[in-house]
Amino acid sequence: MGEADSRTNAYEVDEHPFELRHEVKRLNARLDKIADSLEKSEFKDILENYTDPKKRIITNLMAGVSRGLGLSLGTFVILGLLGYILSLFLDVPVIGEYLGEIKKYIDANS
């Protein structure tokens, strides 16, 4: 708030009893904090985003595409690493025989 506003508020508050003045000053301080918080959080931009259906649809579409692409690429990388690590165990006696059968089954079906 500006300097003139604070002087005007102080003048109006000084006309009331002490308890009321104290409460009004406390509430004014809280309102100033709330106003600052709303300005910092860019509440207006958030509100405009959710009231414009076209912008909201485009945002949600891009978010969905990004999630799907990320999930697909992540799955590809994890399965590739898992396949590589399992191929290192083909020479292990018990596990290697089981993995060799799985590899033959996969090669036969592909």
C-alpha cells in the first residue's frame, strides 16, 4: 500500500477505541500479506488458464502426449537394460539353462 493510504488508515483507526484499533491494524497486516501472496503466486494467470477452454485443452493434450512418450521410452530403456543384464547370466549353471530356454522361445516366436 502507498504512504498516503497508510496515513489515511492510521487516521481512521485512531478515532476508535484501543482494542478495535489493534484488531483493525492486525487485520490490515493480514490482508497485506494475503495480497502479496496472491501477487507472487500469479493467481490471475492461473485463473485465466482455467477459464479459457482452448488453452486448457491444448495444455492437457500436450501433458498427455508427454506422459505417454515418457512412459514408452522409459519402458524401452528398462526392458533393454534388463535383457542385457539377463544375457550376462546365460553362462551361470542353473539360471543360464532357464534363461536359454526363454531366449529360444523368444527367438522362435519373433
